[in-house]
Amino acid sequence: MLKILFSIWMHYDTDRSGFMEEDEVTAFLTDLCKNRYNILDSPGGEAESDLVNQAVQQIFLTYDTNNDGQLTLNELYLILNVEDSVFNDMSPVEEMESEEI
């Protein structure tokens, strides 16, 4: 799990700030939906894009504990490790090629 977490972090923390901002979390969820679940390439892709945006907003409301608009590595870990999380079954992420992450 930690190897996957660090791979995700290194790929999506594009400005190397040590935090993930909304646009970086949106990019992660969008890529996950496209590459693993083929959601955003479907005819209803725009609606699913709205769902990604809503999910990002909910993630920040729930896990951005200090409300600074940034997620720490620990906060991302909590998101990916939550029992009822959409990420609970990490096998699709584990199977993603490095160029997909």
C-alpha cells in the first residue's frame, strides 16, 4: 500500500510542494476513472466529470483537517485506507502501469 501511495504522490504532486491541491487530486481521480473504470470516456463522461469534482469537494471537506486547501501525505493515506472508500479495493490501482499513474 505504501509503495502505491508514494507512486501516486510523486506523480500527482506536480508542483512538488509536498501537498496535493484540488487540481492535483482532481487529476488523480480523473485518471483513475479513465484508466481503470473507463467512466469518463463514456457518452455521459461530462456528468461523470461533475461527479469527480463533487468527490474532490467531499474529500477536501472530510480530510483537509486544517482547511488549508491542501492534502498532506497522511491525509491522502487516510483517504486511500478508509474502510468504506471507493479506493478500498486497491487492486485496480496496483495494476496500473507507471505511465497510467
